Amino acid sequence: MRISDTDLLLDHQMISVFKVIAGERAGEVFEIQNVEEQEIGLGRIQDNEFVIDDPLVARRHAQIILRGKHLFVVDLGTHNGTFLNSSRIVEHSSQLVKSGDQIKIGSTVLEII
């Protein structure tokens, strides 16, 4: 779901968002619902919550997971990998992400706000 930079409050609580800072969708901002647990699929096919149309991106490439108040990124065993702050994530392992971190998938870079 797209939101503007001014819509970052939900019921007077900060919500987690990421902004696309490089790639085809640069400038777009997406919210991560303020719920106890949520998984956001990232990849080329349309059934992902966040679709990345890039030949370097797998059909189901990665997930951003909200667990309580923490965000994690998981690479789903892809050939080209998922990078957190320039370091490749080990396949199928979850890495904690925080505000300011950057996730690179293909030519797309997401920044956690």
C-alpha cells in the first residue's frame, strides 16, 4: 500500500515504512501494518505484496517480517542474493533491520524509515 511521507502515523502510533531509494520504483513509500506479526513477500511475481520487475530478482526473492516491534529481512534462497547494508544475507536466515538500514534486491534498494 502506498502512502505519502505525511501519512506516517496510524492511530497516533508510528508505523514501520520503507522507501524505495533506487530502482524502477524509486521514490515510492510503503507501510508495514502495525500488527503483531506480518510477512511481506518481495519478488517478481504478482502474488508478492511488493513486486519488483527486475530480471535479477527471483519470483519469490525475500521477505520482510514484522514480529512484535522488530523487523527482519529473510532471503528465500535466491541465486543473486539479498543484501543488508552491502552484506549478503545468508540464505533462509533472518536479519534484524532498523531505521536507516538498506536492503538491496536486484537493482532495487529499500531504506527502512
